Amino acid sequence: MEQNKTPEFVSPVPESDGNKSTPELLAGDSQEQEISNAVTLPGDSQETPEALPTEADLVRQSRFSIIWLLPIVALAIGGWLLYNNFIERDYIVQIQFESGAGLMAGKTQIKHKGVIIGEIKKLSLGDNLKGVVATASISRTAGAALRQSTQFWIVEPRISLLGISGLETLVSGSYIEMRAGQGEPTFDFIALSSPPPILDTEPGLHLILKTANLGSIRPGSPVLYRKVVVGSVQSYDFNSDNTGVDVKVHIQSEFAHLVTPCSRFWNSSGITLSGDLGGLTFQAESLASIIAGGISFFNPANESRKALKQCSNGDTFILYEDYKSADPEFPSASDSNRPPGSSLPKPKCFTKALRWVS
């Protein structure tokens, strides 16, 4: 009876780890890993792939970059605008005038060689009500010209016997002209009451005439050759020892060749009267020289022009009192008429009456 009993299946109960030796444990783990690898499902990868970024992550990253980029761009643009505004900012200057006649804030322009470089912004009375102070803006491109010797003056129509100037202001109105100078930079200026004399660098011939007395000669007086206006008086001043007057004249470039080292200048202002038993005679160069004064010059007859060198800027001549004093053919003409303090050499010229005069 006992032999017919069906034996019961008893699963082998693994022994506890504590009852196994170390080699048995390692062998079991190795077998389990091999079984696990053999029972992998189709399509499964043996290596775990990295997680790919989702669309939300990409959008989040994109928004994060733009948000931080915009302030940087705005800061760069703002910095550039500030720098550009500083570079192109106009200079503010103050110009003092004797009177504000013809000046208008926001309208009167400042020009240099015909180019607009600034504008009057405000007009106010000077200290103690002396003069008018014009606050003006000057373009930064002309800022280098704002020096101590820079000059400003009002250009307006001027009518005289010598001609008409400033006609363009009849339509556009008066404006302020600037002439660049030298010296230290400054922003405060005193305007001239009239246009300054022509610079020595201007085309033409610039001469100095020495005389004992100025007479009625003044800036703007004409210089004539055979009663044709060929130049003008620019300025005058006392000589170094105050014994005479130095007169600066400008000869236009197209007439510069008329002046030679033998040329003789005399004061042709007013009217010259002479008379004898036969009657009275008078002589005058022009109406302008009668009223405004004038200087004339001539070249002695038969002078050898080819042998004479061309005059240059800064050459000095004697300004005689009248024609008789200047003309060597007159018996009374001599270099004793030389103004006091003059150190000019006597001219050497080949003339009709006097061969070589030295």
C-alpha cells in the first residue's frame, strides 16, 4: 500500500545566503543574468537610450534665450545712440555784439566760407546793459575753429562810394560770418563792428606803405593805377617807434604785375590845387578818393621791367605826400620826403630824367 502512493513534488527550497558559499552565489548570479539576457523581448535594446528633449523643453529653452538677448540688444542700441549724440552734439558759444540790430533768435545763421555752421539760439542784454550777448550753437564739424583769435562779424548790405557789398542779405537777411583763428580753445567771443581786413594768405599782393602822416586814408580807401581801382587799403598802424604810420594795402591778383620795385605811391586823397599868373588848375584821381581818401601809384617812364624782379607779399614802399613828391622828374622830388623813422633803401630805377637813381 505504501508503494502505490504518488510521490509529492517538492520544490527545492534554496538555502539561505548565509548557508551558501561565495562561489555558489557568484555562479547563481551569473546564471540569472544570462537567463535575463536570453529572455529579452523583441525590439528591446540591450542599452538604455538617453531621454530625448521634448517639444516643451525646446520651446522653454528658445524663450529663455530671446528674453535675455533683447535687453542686451536694447542696451547696445541705447549706448550707441548716447555716443552718437555726444559725438554730433553742437557747441554752445556766446558772442557779444555792440547792438542786436539785424539779429533774430532761431533765424540768424552763422556761416563760414558760405557754409552754414550754426544759428543764434537766444539774445540777451550784456552785463550793466552794455551790448548784446548772443547764445549760438556751432556745428561740431566747425568746433576746431573755436579759438581765441577767431573772429565774428555781421554781414549786411553796405553801400559806399567804393561799391556795394552784402547784397545777398537783402533776400536771406543778415547773417554772421566766422573767420577761423589760432590760439587756445574758447567759447566766448567779442564780435567785430565791421568786416576785418583781408588775410595775407588771400590771393593778390599785400604791401606795406610807410608815411609820415595818414591824412584822410582809412580802411577801404581805393588804390588806383591810372585812375583804375586795382586794390584797397586794409589797415594802418603806427610804426615800431611811433614816428610814422604803416599802411597795409592789397592789390588784386589780376593787377599784381603792375607793381614793381620802382613803383611810387602817393596820397591822392582830396583835390590838388596849383596856380600861377596863367590861372588855377586842380587835380583829383576819382570821386571816391576825394570823399573816402585814396592812394595812387605809377611806374617811372622807360624803366626796364624785364630787369626788375616781381614784387612779393610784405614788400615795403614809401607813401609820398603828393604826386610831385613822388615823381622823380620834378626838381623838388627827392627821397628827403621819406617819412621819419623809415629805413627803406632808395629805389634804383631807370627813368627819363634820371638815369640810375641811387
